Amino acid sequence: MNLNSQIEQIPEKLGGDLFRTVRLNKAFHAWMGFLTVLLGICLYFYYTQLRDGLGVAGIRDYVSWGIYISNFVFFVATSLVGMLISAVVGFSGQKWVTPMSRIAEIIAVAFAALAGLVIVSDMGRPERLAYVFLHGRFQSPILWDVTVVTTYFAISLLLLYVTLIPDLSLGQRFIADRPKFLQKAYTFLSLGWKGTAFEEKNLKRAIRVLLILIIPLALSIHTVTSWLFAFNSRPGWDSTIFGPYFVSGAFVSGVSCLIIAMYFYRKNYKLEEYLTDFHFDKVAKLLVLVSLVYLYFNINEFIVPGYKMKKFEGTHLYELFAGKHAFLFWGTQIFGLILPIILMIMKPFRKPLPLMVIGIFVLIGSWLKRYIIVVPVQEHPFLPIQHVPENFMVYSPTMAEIMISVAPIIMVIMIISVLTKLFPVIPVWETAAERGYIKESHE
């Protein structure tokens, strides 16, 4: 069956609903203008850091990794949602992930694209970044981290594009009233897709290969990131389970981000028929599952050093459990992990609106969890802090540091906004096939 006959089988309503989101209207331009202004303000603060040095931030000799590195770990973590939804869940034959798979892949591409730039914000001499590639040492986990982040981004982008090819061909019918450049872009990017049995077979094979490749890459990207900490002998970081601990936490932050995005597109793009209560219920159960795994690693991460209570480990744990970081620590654990698990076990809280609110708390808690991993550990060095200014003893992020950290978040939102305006957020071809409008070729 050729492409034209397949397109004709797709109801106008289905194509119209899913391609309706592809529009560059005044609201989109106003939104992008607003984000551009905010980004410009943030970049001004980064300019002051380049001009005056890292002293404009709150990081000092002792706490040399502040919210910059917390941000980096969070970005790497959230990018794993594409692998979790498309590869792990989707590859297992769970058809309910179809409407949300592209949203997850777009989130993964956006966060993976900016993860590397977040590191640059922590560099006093960013022009030396090229030295990592030119003079990198294989023994250094930093080289591994740069390599897997770059490779994961490339594979995620390729996976997003390959799964878009059939929709780009379909779109030539449904976006006839959109800007000419967009129609030409769809024609060019579709690579002349005709929907023949040969093309479908090769496309499925390519997607299968990418899904298989992306699983070890995604696992390695956050495992290697965890090694940047675990290879250090500092109390609080000297752990053998940081790899799975970080990966399980990545699934939590990624799924919570996906839930927020699903709710936004459902309400603003009028996609209630495609992102239904059933899908929110399913993704809520997935979040409960990965949160329980993450809770297990949290308990294990603290109960083992707490049982042995070595001197420096004891100091670190006391500051977390009962010291100056206790409010942040317990608030993050209770409102960002334990309470959401309890609420999501009850069916009424797995509805779109309450689940979106829970997702916000989990996502904020996920970021704060990275802060707790990065900062408190550095405030307790092995040697006493002597003969240094008072502000060296306690870490407090400055306004410049906060605004510079907000910049990549704004850029992620911009990337997601652009991609979801240029392409349908729900796979049209797969949705039509699942509803029986397209008969997949098996010739």
C-alpha cells in the first residue's frame, strides 16, 4: 500500500488534532520573546563571571562545587526519561506509552543538549574546554563523562528524528495552511518516505537498533556522572552504590518532568482524547515503581555508614539529619519522595491535575536532592578550616550564581517549546496504526 492511500485512511479529525499543535502563532512568538529577555539577563550575569572570575559565585576553596554541579547532575538525570519510556517500557511491548513517547524523547534531547553547557558555567576558563578532547586522559572519569554525554545526546536526537519520518510525510497533507518554509522542511526531512513495506521494515529495524544502543548509553551516562563523586574518598561520596543510586534517581526526576509536560500539552493543546486519565494512571504507577527503588537506595545509602558511624561520616550524617541541613534534607525526603509515593498509591491522586501537582513537588525535590548530594559533603573536609575568611566556611549561592544556573533551564524550555511547535507532540503514524486506520505492511 502506498503512502497516499495510507494517508487517505487517516481521519481528518485525527490528523487535524495532532497536527494542530504545529503552529507559530503570536502567543508562541510572545513566549519566546519573554524567554529571550530572561535569558539575556542571565547571560549578563555570566558575562560578569567571565569578566570578574568565579568569585562572583558563592563557590570557594572548600565548597568548589555549588549549584552549578547540582544543576549538571540534575540535567543528566532528567535526560534519561527518553530511554526509560521509549526503550525500557516501550520495548517491552507496553502500547500505552505511545502518546507520551515523543514528549519523553523531546525532553531527553533538550536536557542532554544543555547538560554539557552546564559544566561550562562552572569553568573559570571555558575556552580550555577543548583540552578535554585534545589532551584527555583515559584514566579520568571526566573524559568518560564528556564522551557518554555527547554520544547519548547524538543517539537521542537521531532516535527523535527517525521516529518523526513517517509523521513528516503525513504532515504534508495536514499543514498545507502553515508557513511555506515549514512545508519545505517537512518535505526535505521526510527523505521521500512513501510508506512501502521495504521502508517500514528498515525504519523499524533502525528504531530497534537505536533503542538497544540507547539503554547502555543512558545507564552509563549517569553511572559515569556518579563516579565523579564516588571515586573521591570524601565521606558522603565514598560509596559503592552511587551508580544505581544515581540511575534510579534519574528515572524519578525524568518521569516527574514528563508528567508535568503531559499535563501542559493535554490542557493547552486540547489533547484530552489522546493523553487520557488512563495514561496518567499508568505513568503514575511507573513513578511509584521508580520512586520505591530510589527510596530503597536512599535508605541503603544512609543506613550503612550510619551503622558503622565512622568519625567523619558521623559528622556528615549529623549535619544532614539534625544539623543545619536537616530542614532541607527531611523536607526533600518527605515532600519530594515519601509523601508522593503514599499519595500516588491512592487512585484519586493519579488523576491529571493532582498528579501534575505531585510531579512538581517530585521534580523540585529531585533538584534539591542533587544539591544535598553535592554541597553538604564539601563543607566537612578532612582538615580543619583555619585562617580563611568567614564566607569560605559556609556555602551560600549568590544572585549571579542563581541567574547563571537558571540560564540552561530557560534554554531547555526554549528547545522544548520550539520542537513541540514544529512537530506533533504525539506520534501520528503510530497512533493511527494502533487505532486501525493504517494497515502496516508485512510484505
